Amino acid sequence: MAKNNVSTFVSAKHNNEKITMLTAYDYSMAKLMDESGINGILVGDSLGMVCLGYKDTLSVTMEDMLHHIKAVTRGAKDALVVGDMPFMSYQTSVYDAVKNAGRIIQEGLAGAVKLEGGVSVYEQVKAIVKAQIPVMGHIGLTPQSVNVFGGFKVQGKDESKAKNIIEDAKRLEEAGAFSIVLEGIPYKLAKIITETVSVPTIGIGAGKYCDGQILVYQDMLGLFSDFKPKFVKSYGNAGEVIRKAFKDYIAEVKEGIFPDEEYSFKMDDSIIDKCIKEGV
Ligand code: KIV
């Protein structure tokens, strides 16, 4: 498969080809996704919830993100790796935004960064793009605004909020974002946005009219059970497979079945006899 980059994302939209993305946070999973032919891997700040056990994404730091972005970029050969900018790494100033985006590219070796917001982060996006760093926008249900939204709620259902989200998308395009994640918005609103902007939209809980889709892999594989959003389709119950394997292992160790000879190292009997004779 050809290597994915920001240009292949943009041309996919123009060629009417759907873009596929998943989140990943470590080397092995990134490798599996890459080998499966995924177009893009987002090292999302959902890391905070699905890997680190926080109740939301707000506690995730730049160091947390870099640690995981580095692992994913080692595993992904063909997928475009997008590194998420955590809370407070870009809201504070344009300078912080460029500096931290630069770390994601320079230290994490990601191919692009993602940040949340539209109109409110226009200057940041413009400056990051000016620094030659591709930016993926993210609007709608932006999890870093959970305290403002009063929970993880679908956004853009009323007229003024819908218009604000359309404006956010237009401003991101104008600032130079190469694609935009649409999260947790009605599918008809996602359709309008997808038809309005020239850059690809990547949906999560935003319906089928987006140019691409992204899911958090723990959600689609049944590995995260704290809550299951309505938009998540199950593509397998890896949680059950893993739980059974753990139980089988525990039982076999307790019963002395594992490890048997097949899983043990051998040595010459004459050497062990010598050791015993010499009382070592
Ligand atoms: O952090 C994340 O995983 C995300 C996706 C849900 C788009 O932002």
C-alpha cells in the first residue's frame, strides 16, 4: 500500500474515496492497523480515558502524548500518524501552540497534529500551518470542552449552534487545516459541512456523509466498558477473548499444566549430574 500523507487525504476527498482512521497508543497496535491498510492513525488524547483511566481527557499532558506518539510512529509505516494536542498545550497562546505542535513533529515524528476548536483557535491553526506543520481540526463535541458542554453531549442540534459549527469548519479551512474531525453532531449537519469545505471531514458520531471515519479502537473491539457511545459499532469482542485467555492461563498455572516441556529449556543430563555430584 502507498504511504499516506496529507495530500493523499485531500485527493481521497476529490476522488470520492472514503478515508479510514483509528486511534492507537502503542507500537504493537499501530503495527496491526498499519498492516491492515488503515489510512491514518490518530494518537488521540482519548489516551487519558482508555489507557490511563482518567474520567476525561483534561489531565493528559504533552509528555503523556509524546510518549505514546513515539511508540505509534515506530509501528506505523504507511499510515499517516496524527498527534493530538492535549488540553492547555495550544489554548494559552499562539506561541505555545506552535512550540508544542513542533514537539509532536520533531520528537514524536508524527506527520500532522490535531487540535480542538474552530473560530477560537483560528490564529493558532494559522501559525502552526505557517510553521509547515499540517493541522487536522476537530469541531462539534470537542471533549476538552466537556465542562463547558456539561457532559459528553451531541452538539449542533439547534440553529445557532449548528451555524456556529459550520462557521468553525469554514474558519479552519481558511486557516489552512488539511482535514477536520466532526465529532458528535447530527448527520445532516455533517453532510452540509462536508459539502461546504474543500478539505476532508473525518466523522466520529457524525454519520455516513463524512469523507472518512474514525473510531477509538478500544470502543470498536469491546476493550473499554466504562461507557459505550451510541455511534460505536462493535467489530469484535476482544475483551471476551482476552478475559478467557487470562482465565485459562491462571487455571493452567495453578494446576501445574503450564509451563510443560514444550515451553521449557533443556540441558545435557551429564552436566546437571556433575553439578549434583559436586554438590553445587
Ligand atoms: O482523542 C481522540 O481519540 C479523538 C477522536 C475521538 C477523534 O479526538
